[in-house]
Amino acid sequence: MKVWLRVFLLQVMVIVIACSGSAIAEEVLTHVKVKGHSSKFIALTFDDGPVQGITPQFLSLLEKYQAKATFFSVGKKVKQHSDITKLVIAAGHEIGNHSWSHKNLVELTTDQQKLEIQQFQQQVKSLGIKPTLFRAPFLKKSDSVKQLLIDNQLLLVSASVMAKDAKKNVAVSAIVKKLSADIKSGDIILMHERQHTLNALKILLPLWQEHGYQFVTVSQLIALSKVTEGKSFKFERLNFL
């Protein structure tokens, strides 16, 4: 085979491999299409914990409504409040990776990004769990972050509905209004471990329940999905089911 032809074919292979990797890396889970179920399901997710004095209140409220949730925790806080994280796990909730220190990952080097992701995984390993879900701080991501998630077998999760509750002194009524409109089965709802969010959930959980919703973790929502093509590609390709 002529040298120029070998070079050309090698370039094509590199492009195909790069494109394939990018196609997987760009997959971000926001909503899960649940088929074959008469019931309605939504995934409740909480970012930035655990928080002393707040997280246990969330656990009590969720238990009251037989609700399961995914807690996207911060590694440093897990280390500081491992006792609270153990309570979250014991209650049957899911722990997701929200980085080690909640820095904006796109502003870091690839090595720093890797440390933020892997240090979290190492911290919770001591608690006997291995998270398979990741939510980027501020939802900021880059190609290098996406590739690191693939390397670490972590599924990138965003949300289809957001409470907009991260700041201090957000009105409870504003959260309730935002989260009581246009909710549908398969939604992933992004909230934060805040007092105003807790107060809003005291109103929302019975309201959602009255409308027939059941509350599950993100992984449980994925497992409920009957889709075998298209949107389920990301799950099957990355072996998360």
C-alpha cells in the first residue's frame, strides 16, 4: 500500500474514533422517557450537600411521602459530614458525584478536573458505594470533562426542570410556582439543599402525590425506561443498566 494511502486511511480512522467518542461524550441526561407504566414517575435531585441541620430534615420529609431521591453531594462536605451521608445511604437514597470542591470545572486544567472527579469517588468508596452519576457544578462542562466522565464510567446528568433555588432568600412561593407547572412523568428536577427549598417541598410533595406522581432516584428512573433505541443509546453504550 502506498504511503499516501496509508496516511489517508489513518487520518480517516482517527476522525471516526474522535467523532464516536464525541457522540458519546456529548450525551447529557435531562429527561427519561418512561414507557409501559400507568404510574407517573419523577426524579428528585438535590445539589450541594450534605448540610448540617438541613439534610436530615430533607430525609424526614422524603420518608413521610415514601420518596426516594438522588443527592448530588460535594466531596469536601461528604468528608466533613460523613455521618449525614451515611444516613442518606441508609434511607435508600442515591449519592451522585457533584465534584470534590464545587469549582467551575471549565476553568480548571484537565488534571485538576480529573482530581475533582476522582477524589469524590475515592471519598465515598470508604462508605461502600460507587456513584455512577455526575452533575457538573453550575452545569458547566467541556469536552475534557465529558471524556473524563466516560473514562470513569459516570453518566452526566442535568435536569428537565430547575427550581432556581440556589441563591439565598429565594421565595418559597416562587419555587412552588416553578415546580408545580408543566411537570411530566420522566422529569428530572434539580433542587438544592436549602431551607427555602425544604419549605417549598412541604407544599409540593403532597401536591405532586395528589396528581399521581411517585418519587424515584435518577437510576431508578433510568431502570423504568422501556426505550431500546434512540434516547436509550447513552445508557446501553455506557453500560449503566
